[in-house]
Amino acid sequence: MSGRPDLARGVVCIPARNEAERLPLLLASLAGQTGVPTPVRIVVLANNCTDGTVAAVRAGQESGAWAALEIRLIEATLSGVEAHVGTARRMALEAGADWLAVDGVPDGVLLTTDADARLPADWIAANLRALELADVVGGRLVIDDDGDADPRLADLHARIERYWAGVRRLEDLLDPPPYDPAPRHGDHTGASLAVPVSLYRAVGGLPPLPCGEDNALVGLLRAHGARLRHCPDVRVMVSARHQGRVSGGMATEMARRARVLEGEAYLLPEAGHWQALILRRAALRRAFHLQPSDRVTACARLGLGTEDLAVLGPCPNDIAFVERADRILESRSLPARECPLDRALADLDALALSLKDAA
């Protein structure tokens, strides 16, 4: 919907805070990218660094170790309510967008990842291929345990992944997304996102939130009608550390999983929650394609009145309509009921089997 992006022209935008040890590893993986023109544009937004991050980047540049990269290193000191990753990531993305504009590239691509991530050699190329049939691409998160994982923790990771795969299986049975077909993963975080710069600008850029800025951007893009692709070929290795730079990020999740090994229950929404949500969104999608009067009637059955529909504004496609309308319905819904992971897995499997038998 954003027009064909210029796939050969992109910028990788990286917020970094006190990542002197891991950021050089990320930059080395970017210097080793295959299947894309070089030099690869890189923006590093080093905010509030006190550990030598800036010096580490400059040393790598001076050594010639990253000759395949054109790095723009931006130092920033954030304070008060702005001192968080949302501000830093937005600044990095805005700098990348400005760079493309100055270079006369109106529809290049913005990619973002985390400073403590590691990337396979085809990360950029895989993102660009996926963007040929999508408007925004999320990469699959692979936990980087450096070969030192507790077997019990690896088993927990696998069961949690099985849970989310089960949720996607329900989608495929009840309302398969044509723009995001199986096989697909379910991740769209700041560790791996790609979007054409024109679409990024059209939605006003990334919301500078202290946590969840990545999901907020994806929500804005979908509300704009963007086709989100969870391409299985796009993947990123993310740190398994427990002490992170932001509350609610991957480190918070890793700390939670570590507590599960000590006896804490890992609770997740029941299967019935996902079934109801998927069916609701499917009904909204069908309603969008009805004649206006019939749409009003169908939406009323779902709990949306004429005033609600007016708030939605003109929607370019069913993706935007579903995203905007479901936000209203979700705001009026009770919190999802949760249950322990193993029971949730069993319930998802049983529900999927019953749906298959009924088909």
C-alpha cells in the first residue's frame, strides 16, 4: 500500500545505551551481510552511555573492521521523562529517514534492531524480499544463549513457543490472514522491524513510549492499512540476559522465565480468549466488505454503534478497519482469563482438534 520501496536503499537504525561489549558484535554481523549493496547505512543513536560504547564504535570504524558499513554515530543525552528506549529508537529512525531524504531516496527502507542483538548474514536481504509482498516485516526472535542454556530453560522456551504457534494455528483454522500466510512466526518487536520510509512518515513515526514503542508503531501501521508479514526467513538472535535497559523488554521476560524454574507459575491467556478474539476480528473483516447499511447492522451486533463507526474515519482496507474497530471493542472487554502454561497448551491442542473435526 505504500508503493514499491527502493529495496536497494535502506538504513539500519540502532538505539544503544551502554552496549560497549555487544554492539561491536552486532556491527560485525551487519558488516557481513550478503546479497545487498554496500556500504550499508547504519545509524547508531548512543544515548546516555557511560561505559565506552561510543569509543568502541569509533575504534571499530578507525580499524577498518566494518568497511562494508557507513556508520553515523549520534551521541545524545536524554533526561527526565524522555530518557528511555522509545525516545532513542525514534531519534535513530528519524535520523535514518532524514539521511534517505538528503540522499534523494523518497521510498527507501528503514530497518531497526537492538544493540545487543546478533544477525544472520541474510537478515537485510530477507527483510527486503519479504517487503516485496508486505508493508512491514517483523523478524522471529531466537534466544541467544551462547551455548550455555539450562536444559530446563530451553524446554520452557520451546513450550512457550509451542503455545504461540498454537494461537497461530487457531488463526489458520478460523480466519487465516491472506497477507501473512503460514508458515509464519508471531514476533514484531524492535529487535527486527522493516518498513518503507514513506509509510513510516505517513503514520507520524514511532511513538516515543518508555516501553512497547515497537508494538505501538506496528499498531499505527496496521491502523493505516499496512500488511504485516511475519516471514520465517527473517530472524534475529536476541540476548538471554536478565538485566536489560528497559522494563518490560526481553530482559524482563528472561527474568520471568528464570523465576519459573524456581517455582513461579507461567500464566497465559486461555484458548477460549484467542478463539473469541479471532472470531471477533473475522466478523469485523466481513462487516467491512458489506454495504454501508448492512455494515452498521453487523457492527451493532458486535457492540459498535454508529458513533463508534464515525470515530474510525475512512479506512483504506479491511486491515485498517479491523485494527481500529477492534481497539474500541478491546477497550470494553474484560481482561483475558489466564491459566498455567501446560494447561493452556493442552486446551489449545484440544480446541484445534475439535475445530478440525467440525470442518
